[in-house]
Amino acid sequence: YIQMMAILDLLSSFAYLPFVFDKELCLYSSYTYAFYFTHFGWMVADCLRTFSSYVLLFLSYDRFLGIWYPVRFKAIKQKGLSRRMFIVGSLLVVSFIPVMCIGHVTSQPGEKWLGLAGIRLSNKTWTPIYKPYLLLIACLLPSMIIVGLSMALIIGIFKKRLFGSKGIKRKRQFFQTLAVLVLNITYVMCIIPYLAAVMTYKIEKGKCFGNVKSETMLFVSHTFILLWSTVNIIIYFLVNKEFLKEAKIALLTLPFLKSDLEDSRKIIQNMTINIDTRHTGKVAIKRQCP
């Protein structure tokens, strides 16, 4: 789960960066940029972010089962996890397709292009139905479930339900639960500004040509989303020690480090030379390669 979240959050971070660096991202210098950010930019960023939140929900649910229903938790199969991912991913793609299709691009004076994505169009006839539905599946539903599961995890810690096993397994279980709680708290804190910005967003006079309140709120909310993605990636590095070892090995095998690595090996080999003259009277060199 955490590996999947790290991948999704890394992609989501790259997708959200343009929205963070330009808080009024709707006026473009070329039609190509305007078309991409209008029809794909918002959809890709929000879809990845929502998918990551559902992966966090599944992680919290499995941790909940591990504490309160350990027998049922042991019965979870890998096929069931893959099926969850596929169903949720398909549902999100279908739900975000209107965001991709409804946006439009118009030309502006000075060889500029104005692009308004579907999520920004709040004055359409379909808005009263589609906007609440999108907010429900993208923000409200996963947030409420994650809050409920977090409360259950906290109660389980205080009731010492995760201390049923002893030794290293008990310690690992505690840190896994603590990592999930940190992820959940960070998500709730960062999703609240985004939820408020999307719910109150509306097209105002001076759009893209002035400091509009709605655009400023979106800018702040995107910054919080980027912060949440960064925290998830950091926690993945801290939790997955094997990945850190593999990353160090990959770093040491980079071309510009190969020569230094070979020199280090030669030094180690020379330090492990043993001279044995006890039987033959001659010098016998034994190399113990690391």
C-alpha cells in the first residue's frame, strides 16, 4: 500500500507543481499548453490525488482489521487487494472524464489563450448534480471513513489490542499503526483547505487578470496537497528499509562512482591479505574478497 501511495504521490506532485507555481493558471502563451492544462492537467492531478487517498483508506482498513479482527486480516488475499485497486481506479477515471471533456479554450488579445477546465465551470446546468457527486467520492467519502478508522486505531492502541504478540512482531505492529495514523492525520489536515476551496469556488470578475479570492484559495489548497504527497513519500522511505538499501546500491553503481568503488575494493582486498609461512616457508597470499 505505502509503495503504491509513494508512486501515486510522486506522480501527483509533478502534476500539481504547475498549479502551485502559478496560482492563476488559466492564461497561456500557446494553444498546446492551454489545451493540455484545460482538458488533462486538472483531471490527471485530481485523479492521482484521489486514488492515493483511497489507497490510504484501504491501508487504514487493513490495519483496523489487523488490530480488531486479526483472524479475518490473515484471510486477506493478494487478488482481493488488486481487485480493490482496479475497481476504484476505474470508478475514478469514469468520474473525472467530464472534467476532461467539458473544459474549453478561447483566444485572448496579445496572442494569449484562456483555458477553463470543467472543474472551474460553476455556472453550468449540470453543476448542481456533478459537483456534489465529485466532492463526495473525491474528498468527503474517503475523509470521513479515514477519520472513523483512525479513531478505531487510536482506541485499539489505548486498549492494547495490538500488544497480543510479543517481541519484535509487537514492536513492528506498533510502528506500522503509528505510521498509518500519521498518514491519516496529515491527509485530513491537508484535504480540508482543498475541500473548502473547491466548494466555494466560483467564476469572478477579473479572472486571470487580478488577485481573485477563489484563485488564491485554490493556490493554497494545492500547496497543502503537495505537502501531503511529500510527507507520504518521506514516510515510505522511512518505513521501507529494504528500499533504502537498494537505493544506496543503485547510487554506488552510478558511472561516475564506479572508479571510486573499485578503488575502495582494492584497498579492502589489500587489508585482508594474509601471509602464511608456517608450512612451506614461502609467502602464500590469500585474498578474501568482500
